[in-house]
Amino acid sequence: MARQLESAAHLRAHDYRWLVKRWRALAKRAGWPLRKFATEDGFPVYALASPARDGPRLYLSAGIHGDEPAATEALITWCEKRLPALRKCEVLIFPCLNPWGLQHNNRNDAHGRDLNRGYHRSDVPVIEAQKRLLRGRVFDAAVMLHEDFDARGVYLYEIPGARPLWGEKLLAAAARHLPGEPRGRVEGRKCRRGLIRTRVRPETLPEHPEAFFLRFGHTKRSLTFETPSEFSLTARVRAHVAFLDEVLRLAKG
Ligand SMILES: [Zn+2]
């Protein structure tokens, strides 16, 4: 029965209204406001924020690329499962930053823009609205969930900052469900057993992804997790969930 329910959930992985319905139910359970902070191409874009807490401060986001459904599916699935633990954290969650893309199974937004290359710009309304929400906020870790059609296993971009680094442990947790990325180079960067530790300075890159914006303004831990799109959705969702569990475990210290 559990497996059947899970499959039904996966069939609707591109149904944004249904995704929002689940987030609404979760927000109600948590007693936290699900706030519409932007409207993009006719779709409301939401953020879920817990009250301030002494526990770990986490930024969690998914769905900036609409053709990566395991990311959005896993984030809601994980939050539904782990709400009691999340109540002890201070979280700011972006369930789906590109609803039009999710609904249309498209990486980009309705204008053909890759939102994850737009954080240096000031003319993308949804990003500007998100930046306003983030003003003055600091997180112990920022987690961005993604998928990759070229990937052959799970991998992680970890922009070095706070020590100890978490990359190896996070990948080990995810590797219980999917193999690690075997390629030695990914998107032109060195990848060791699925780990890409990029030493970057924001001024050296012309186009800024969400991970940069977070790392250089709001956190010392920027973690971009990727699952291989060609594997089963169930396994991809499980890998994301295991990854998030390990983030939570490490963040709690
Ligand atoms: Zn992506």
C-alpha cells in the first residue's frame, strides 16, 4: 500500500497545484505561514518560514529548474516525514522556485531564462522578491536540490566555507539509494567520487546561481545536490531524502 501511494505521488510530480496543496497541509500542521512572495507567469511562488529558533538554521530550496521533479517531490516528502525534527530548527523553505517550469517540465521559466543563472541580475521579479525575503538572514547551511540528465550517479557541489566539510558524509548517505557519480569531470569541474568542491569568488563568474548568492551573502555552507534524471524517480526521491536527513543530522551536531 505504501508503495502504491508513493507511485501515485510520483505520477503527479509535475502537478504544481497538487504540490502546493501538500505544502499548504504541511504548513497548517506546522502552524507556520505559507507565504506567496511572488507571482511568476501566472503561478504563485511560495516560501514557508518557521519562527526563529535556537536550533539549526536551514535554507532549503527546490524546483528552480522545472525538469527536475525528484527535487520538489523529495523536499515535500522529507518535510512531511520530518516535521517533528524540523520544529526544533529555524527553516526557510522555497518549495518550488519555478512553478511554470515544473508544470511544463522545462528547465527554464516561461521567458526562456535559466533562473539559476540569474542571481547577479536585478530584473528577474521572482529572484528580486526572494532576495528581499532573504535580506539580513543567515543560515547554518543552504541546501539546493537538483537533478541532471547527464549524470550517472549522485553528486554534490560544496562551496568550501565552514569546517568540517560535510560533503563525504552527505554523499555516503545518498549513495545508499543511488551510485555515486563516476565521472572525473562534471560541467568542466573536477569531480572526485561525486564531490565537486569549487573554490570560487563571486567576481570571477559572470552568471550567479542560487548557490553563490547564498554562499556569499547568507551562509558558510552552500550545498547543491544532484541526482541522475535517468534513474527511477523513487530512487532519486529516496536519495534526496537520505541527503536531507544527513544534513539535518550534521546540522544538529
Ligand atoms: Zn538543476
